[in-house]
Amino acid sequence: MQEKPSPGSKPAASPQTRRGFLGWLLGGGVIALLGSILYPVLRFIVPPKVAESTEVSVVAAKVGDLAPNAGKTFKFGSRPGILVRTPSGEYRAFSAICTHLQCTVQYRDDQQSIWCACHNGRFDLSGRNVAGPPPRPLEMYDVAVRGDEIVVSKRS
């Protein structure tokens, strides 16, 4: 015969029931599901921190790399730049990011202009926008020839 617990005493701790274990397992599964859905959404919404380059000048090319009426893209920190040698032999450098939708521009020797292939935008050899949708000129960089290196630096 089983003893009845007295009115003032605590009941003995009952062992885990199947229903309690399944409830715990289901709750953990729901939490894991929410975490696996919310984590990628939050990573998409909150952009990662990108360290901006503190480089002020870079070696864009060697003196013999560019013939007259030619262009070359180079890395300027974390962004591309474009170095152009005009038909008269002068070096000019610009940001290679189009001011319309941030596409990368290229030099067209047949048109003697800088061209954006995304929406047919064109810039002259001074960086001014002359055709297409770009709203502003390209950012111009300073160019210096030091020995056999062509050094490009940001304008101050």
C-alpha cells in the first residue's frame, strides 16, 4: 500500500517524463530554427566593417608599360584606378569607378576617351563626363614619374 504524502511536505522529485523531454526537444528545435533563419538575415542587413585603405600613393606602372594612346587599370587601395597615356605622351590618372552606377571604366583608344560599358557613358581625357548618364566627372589623381616608376597619388 502506498503512503499518502502529508499535507505540509513536498512531493518527491519525479523523474523526467517523456512528454517533458519532448517539449524540451521541440522548444530547442524551434530556437535553433529561428536562429538559423535570423542570423543570415541580420548578416545581410548589417554590412561588414571594411577597413578603408590609408594608401596615399601607389606605383601604377613602369615607364615602358604604356604606349601613347593606351590605358591600364591598377589597384588604388581597395578600389580600381585607371592610368592613361594620352596620344601626346602625357600621363593622367583617374578613379576607375563610373560616377553613374559604380561600374569599372576602361580606356578606348579608338575613341581616345574613357568609356563605361554599363550604360555607354564616356569621359574625356580630363575626366569630364561628355556622353551618357554619368552625372559627375571622374575623380582625378596626381601622376609623377620617379625614375622608371609611374606613381599615382590622391589630390590633396
